[in-house]
Amino acid sequence: MNYNQKLKEKFQFHPQIRRIAQHRHLPKSIYGQIKEQRIMREARRRKELNRRKHSKPGSMPFVPERRKHIVAVVK
């Protein structure tokens, strides 16, 4: 492990080593969960757009994604 660490330090400015070092290495299960969450979020967005498309104009107000997660406004 020490040898590998020294090699990383020695060649840290090499483009390929830098590229590998800058990437986040996560377990495969976490990548799968991220992918699943993205699919679910896109499905919710698509369903909301379809509901808005097939409902009376103005009956479904558009709420930005960032505003949906706000619980309360502090005064």
C-alpha cells in the first residue's frame, strides 16, 4: 500500500493518473441506487407533465423542483 501511495505521489501530474485520482470510487450498489433514483425522478416528472398536459389550463400550477422540497419558510 505504501509503494502504491508513493507511485501515486510521484506520478500525480500524469494525465491518466490524475484522471483516475479525480474520480470518485463508490461501491456498485450505490451506483445502482443512484441510477434507480434518477429513473424514479424522471418518471415522476414525466407523469406530472402528462397530467398538466391533459388537465384544464391553469388548474395545475407549475412548482419548481427546488421549491417542492422546502418544508417551511422561516420569517
